Amino acid sequence: MGSRKKKDKAASIAMIILFSVLAILIVLPVFTLFIASFKPGGDLLQYGLNLDLKLERMSLDNYVLLFTGNHDYWRWFLNSIVLTVLTVFCTLFVSAFVGYGFAVYDFKGKNFLFIIVLIILSIPLEVVMLPLYKQISGWGDNYAAIILPFMAHASTIFFFRQYLFGIPQSILEAGRIDGATEFGIFFRLIIPVMKPAFAAMAILNGMNAWNNYLWPLLVIRSSSKYTLTLGLNTLINPYGDNYSLLIVGSFFSIVPIFILFVCFQKYFVEGMTAGAVKG
Amino acid sequence: MKRRVLAALLSVTMTAAFLMGCGKDAKRETVATNEMEVEGDDVTTLKVWTFIEFHQKFYTDMAKKWNQEHPDKKVKLVLSNLSYDDMHNKLSLALESKEGAPDVVDIELGKFPAFMVGEVGLRDLTDVIEPYKKSIVKSRLDIYSKEGKIYGLPTHVGATVAFYNTDLLKTAGINYEDIKTWDDFKEAGVKYYKATGKSFATIETTAQWMINLMLAQKGGDYLKEDGSLNVNNEIMAEVLEYIKGMQDTGAFSVIPGGQPDNEEAYPCYNNGEYAVQIMPFWNTSRFVNYMTDLAGKVAIAPTPVWKTSDKEFASIGGGGTGTAIVASGKHADLAAEVMAYIKLSEEANKEVWNVLGFDPVNTEVWSDTEITQNADNQYVKYFSNYPFDTLNKIKDNIGSLGSLTDEKWPSINNEFCTVTLNNIFENGMEVKEALKESQATLENEFKK
Amino acid sequence: MLKRFFYSKKIAPYIFVLPFIITVLLFWAAPISNGILLSFQDILKDQWVGTQNYERLLSDKIFLKAIFNSVKYMLGTLILLIPFPLLFASLLNSKLMKKPGLFKSAYFIPALTSVVVAGTVFRLMFGEAAGSLANQVIGFFGFSPIKWLKNAETSYFILLLVACWRWTGVNILYFLAGLQSIPSELYEAAAIDGASKWQQFTKISIPLVKPTSVYVLTISIYAGLSMFLESYMLFKGNNSPNNIGLTIVGYLYRQGIEKRAMGYACAVGCILLLIIMAVNLIQLKLTGAFGKEEK
């Protein structure tokens, strides 16, 4: 028994070492970015991106620039937050609505429709990008054109359907006996029990919305509506303080979403597990 | 568990509070950078797209002057800056779908012909250019023209010149004024390399500043006279073979980024890893802004030629930004008039030099020594000789390549900067073979 | 009447799936059919050209290179991003692992960074200059600086590196979720029967997370074949030297937007659609997932 414990301990240490190395490798680029955020942007051009700690050249200047400088960073930041929140809210609501329909009812054409969900799940947006752009270019310069086409989001619908398979039919029956409408059941009884699933999908969809680039690039026209990714990309030219702002701004763009992730991580794994693809 | 939720809430509120605070602040300040503040009721708002942030301040400064002189036609510019690729792509999409185009847009020379295909969505500017025309370098208007109509307002001449780091050359015992021909240039390179072990000048793979100059000097081009594709021609091969020969000496090498006007290349020059650039004149602004350590060490001189006895071009116009007006814009006429003033008036041309450091298209400015030798000017201060002395020497002999305005040019340019030059100078492919391959690729593309 | 409507179990499901039906018709079916029609036209000349766009595509060497690049990238990501995350997930899921949450958060950071940021960071890390991080590292081992993003092999390596960096953490979480839904009794029983950890992994974990694997496989194929932005950011634009970073979507973007050949680009889109459909069908057939999804 003693040797077994020893073996376990050795395995456990080996694993911690393995995962620590992996973690260091994965965090390394972000850490490089963090180090660079204390150096003048011009150094990036001069010496490339590296881990050199040159204390005499490092300062908080970039952060001062970020928080007090005359630039659009915070406008982009705010736009990104607005767009992300709107996207997540609309996508989750609509997709849960549809996913519920697929999960609890039997109706004519359901299989056919569900196959379409599966097909769309595997078609990249890029395939329809150009014709779709042509189609909606008349909508003007607004976020609706970014959000609306993808509200009924195939993979989110798929996930919610999986998740809702686990809901006991008795809840629905109890609701019907109490005289609730089919929609009342969804709003009052189902949405509350979907919290973990919402958390999981909020993180995934939030991540995508926060980092979305190509579609907003095509749709958005005025710079006052730029999101963070679009804005940061305009900084990739060495004019003025651009690189200083680019580096510190890039680093800072990770911070809020990371805090949210760490806080909701528990629910995330829980939700993913509950909705995991089951055979 | 509870602590976690609390922490989450706390961080969310903190971020939110902090955002609101900063958001407001930043908003108030950023108005200045992207939108002009104009007083008065009857002000026309013009949307402007640029891809070089540099140009924005120049535009707003000039627009303010316009407003002072024309109180009845006040304009307010709202500027958006996008990256080079993104801006041109968005413009082409917007013109395609007839939705969402700005009023005014800066189009880079290399992309300009792409907007001249089919039905042109830009306004003919011939009428607004008329008042300024006599003092403008004609070839710079021609490059933005099609069938006698001018669609772009030039920013500069972009005369190709040589920038020598005299400090470094001195250590190798080289006087840049002795370099007259490309053979001298090559020889000086070898001498420099022997003395210092460092590269003399760059071989280009992502641009064709030196290549186009050499080609034009030899009377070559990318197209035949009738406009048909002909990149695989004798003169082209001669030029590229010659450059290949330079590379083989070891004294010339490909700079990071593949050409001097590049964020990876600036530090190489700044650190003294290369000594010479053959670049259009507007590169002055890159020196002053990005290669600050070289102040006082750089001289501007005419580029080498093949044979001093021949009547060759001393320079060609390189690069450029044509400001265009979107024809379907509601205020297209006013926009055209304002932008013509902003870019072509004598006032504007002085500022093009003062602020941007470019060689203005209005050549009257070139001989105004009060401006060109102004000791307070940052560009005059930076270079070790007077930049306009060189310009005035080559003034009457600045040529151009015909193909630059052809609608095939963007594709040819793309093929050269991604494939052809890489094949030759990075992968060691034979010049003839690389040209043959690219000719075939391009033929397939134009075979519609 | 209204009351019956709200209470009807017959009508309700259609109301529930209605947003999806509308989305499909408006934002998928319409653009796809439009794209197919456009692919038989030359938009700039505004005329029908029959199958000319497709004929040109088949002899277009650059397009073939783009397909080759995309498929190569997709295969690379499949090889790296399915087995390893699965293995890491089972290790993290093991009882011997202390503080897995900490690692999970760390591994997830890359997925939270946008490709715009990630691409720029990697581009600068793998810069040509001797001072760039990658060149410093190989310099430490005595190698001279490499032009990482200028030759096919090293840039393929970097593209895969970015993919692994971004998606390892996400895939670990997918697999963790799948593994946690396997009842622990199964492992206990196997352990009593004397099965080694490795046997438990191959005989219990792998077969039972198959649905998750199929899901991850599907989205990896999808993401691999439609990759564009990573290359766009890494090469600072759509023009990589010798087109080593050009993908199918990159070519679609180049033709449709940069060169304004909308019809030709739509033909590229249609071919991409065909490739993806074909690959997915084969994949679903092989993994037998179709039958199971239907329940």
C-alpha cells in the first residue's frame, strides 16, 4: 500500500510539472506582451518582441497614455462591450428559445429542420460572406447588421437542445397542470434551470463577439463605431504613439474578459458538462 | 463560493465604473482627433477615409484655413483611419454595393487602377483642378487619369532619390558624391562591405522602388506598347539579373520586411545595419519620425543612372496617394472644391513640405528658398544637405512607368511583391524562370 | 382563439423554431443561392459567363495552392488539437491532479485574446530581427537568425503553433466536460479488475467521449478549412511571400474584395462549400455520428 501511495505522489508531481511547463508555454506570449507594455512602443520596432528586462527603459508611460491620453481606445472598448453584451443577450435568448423547441416537442419536419441545424453548424460564415454583405449593405452603419444574422446560432441551438434533453418531463407536465401556456413554461420554468448552460454559452459567445473581426470589418463604416479589434488593427502602423497604445491596449483588452472567465469558470465547466454531447 | 461571486461582482462593477469614467473623458478628448470643431450653422460634414494617420492633421489644418477663407462654404471633416488593406477593401465593397462610401477617400497609387475598371464610381475632378493646373507636375495628374478625366488629387511628386548615411560611408572611405552610375553604386557597396562587414543597401522583395527606377531608366516596362502583358521581357531580365549580381557580392541583402518603408526596416537603418536607401522623396518623413538617431547624418542625392552619357531619367515618381471624391456622395461638388484647395493650392503645397516633408506637386514651392531652406524646419534640420537642392537638379528629368496606371497593374504588382521577387532573391530561382512563371500566372488571371 | 394558440402543443413548437427558420431562409439560403447565381457571372462586366469562372479556377495554380494550404493546415490542427487535449483533459480529470482549476484558467487565456492581438504578438515574436524572441531562443542554442515568416515550413509551423496556443485550452475544456459525464464507477470497477491507468484511458475514456470527439472533430475541420484571420494577421495582410499563407478564404477575400471579381470569388465560395460538405459527410459516415444524433 505504501509503495502505491508513493507512486501516486510521484505521478502527481510529474503531472504538476508537466502542466506547469505547458502553462508557462501558453502564458508566455501574453507575458511577453505584458513586459512589452512597460517599454516604449518604439522599442518594439527597434528590437522586436522579447523578454528582455531593461529596467532603465521600462516605465508606466504606456499606462498613463492608455488612461489619460488623447485617443479612441476607450470608445472602442465601450463599443466592444455594448456589442458583446447585446450579441450574447440576443443569441442566448433566441437560441435557447429554438433549442427548447427542438428538445421537448415532436412535430412534423423536426428531423429535417434539425439536419439543417447540423449542416449550418458546419458552414463557415466566409462562404456566404460576400453575398450576405451585398444583401444587407443597405441596412446602414449599425450593430443590427452584425447581430441579427447570427442570433439563431446553430451550435448554440445544438448545445441548448442537448442540455434540455436532461430536463425531466415532469416539470413541463406540472406547469401545464398549473395552467401555464407553452411559452409561460419556457419563460418561467425552463429559463431558471438553464443558468449553467447560459453561463457556458455566454462565455463561448461572449468570447467570439469580443474578438470578432472579419464581419464587423465589412459591416461597420464610421470609426466612431469601431470595436476594439478593429481599432487595435488601425494602430498597426508606427505613427506617433501608436505602438505604445497598441501594446498596452492589446494587453488590457484581455483583462476584463479574463476576470469574467475566472469568476464564471466553475459554471462554465458545469454547464458544458451538463450539455456535453451525449451518445 | 460566496467569496467568488462577490469577487466577480466587485470586478464587474469596478470595470464598469472605471469604464464609464474613462469613457466619458476619452470621448471628450477624441473629438479633436477625428472630428473638427466648426462653429456656425451652415456647415457641411464630409466623411474622409485615410490609411495614413499622418495625413489627418494636415487635412484638418487645411480645412480650417478653407473655412476662414470661405465662411459661406464651411466644412467639417470627419476622419476615419483604417489600415492600408482594410481601407481599400472597404472602399471597393462600398462602391460595389453603392452603400456606405465616404465623401472623400485617399487611394494609394498601386490600388488606383483597380477603381478605374468598369463604371468609375469616382467624380471627375478636371474642373476643380483647372485653377491650379499650370503649376502642377503633369505626370502626377496623369497617373490618376483615365480617358482624359482626372480622378485623383496628388499629394506629392515622390521623386526617387538616394538617401546616404554619410557617417557610415565615411568610415569606409566612400564619398557619396562620386557615385554616378549603378556600377559605381555596386562597387561602393563592395568596398563598404569589405570595410564594415555590413550591408550597403537593400534588395527589395515587397516593393519595386529601385527596380522600377532602373527599369524606367533603361526604357523598359511591364507591358507592351499595346497594353498586353509582358513581364517576361529582356530589359526586365537585365535589370533583375543586375540586382541579383549585386546580391551575389554579399554587399546587398534583403532587409527585414523586404523594403525600406517598413516598420521592421526602420530600426535596421536606425541601427546602422544598412547605409543607403533608393527611395521616393517622401521617405524624408520616415527618417524624421522613425530613424531619429540618424539626424544630421543623412544626405539626399540624385540616384545613380546606367550610363551618364545617355539621356536617361534621373528619377521617377514613386508611390503616391490620390485623394478621390465619391461621385454618388451628396456633397460631391463641394467636397471636390474643398479637397482641391486642401491639396493643390500654393498654401497647401507649402504645408505639404512643412508638415509632411514631401516634395509638393506645385513646383513653384521648390524654388522658394524661404521655405525650402527654412532653418526651423524639422526636415531641413534633419538632413545634412538641403533636400531641395537635389530635387531642383533632377526637376526636369522625372519620368514614370506607363504600366503604373494600367488596370493590370494591381495584379502585376501583387504577383511581383509576393511571388516573383521572393523567388529570385529569397529562393534563388533563375531570373528567367521566375519571370516565365509569373507571366503564366498573370496570363491565366487576365484570361477572362 | 388567442388562448388556444398559446396553449396549443401543436402550434407552439413551430413558434419556437420560427426564429431559426427565418434565419436560415434570410441569412443562409438566400445568400447561398445568390452566391451560386453570382458564381456564373462576371459582375464588373455585368454578364453571364456560364461555367467560365469554374473552368478558370481549375487551372488557377494559386487557387490550388490555397486549397493545398488550407487542407494541410486543417490536417495539422486535427493531429495536434484532438489527441493531446484529450490526454491532457484526462490527466487533469484524474484525482491525482491538484488544483486543476488554476491550470484550466491559464490554458484558457489564449482563447480570450483576439486573433488581431495574437497574430500581431506572434508576428513580432517571430520577427526576422536577431532580437526577436524566437531568434533569441534559437540563438541561445547557437543557430543564426531565421526568416520565420518567409519560408513555407517555418510559417506552417507558426500557424500551427498559433492554432495550438489558442485552442488547446478550449478543447481541453470540451473534453473535460465529456469526461466528467462518464460515471466514476466505471473507472473504479476497472481498477478493481486490475486495469492500468493507460488501459482505463484507452478502453473507457476514449470510447465514451467519442461524441465529444466527433463534435470537436467537426468544428476543427470547419475551423481549419475556413482559416483566414490568423494568416491575415500573421503576415500583416493577405499577401504572404510566395503565397505560403494563402488559404481558400484568403483567396476568396483577395478575389472578391481586393480585386473586385465578385463572381469569381463566389465560385471559390461554392467550391469551399462543396469541400466542407464532402469532408463532413465522410467524417460523419466514418464516425457513425449521424444515426446517433437522430435519437
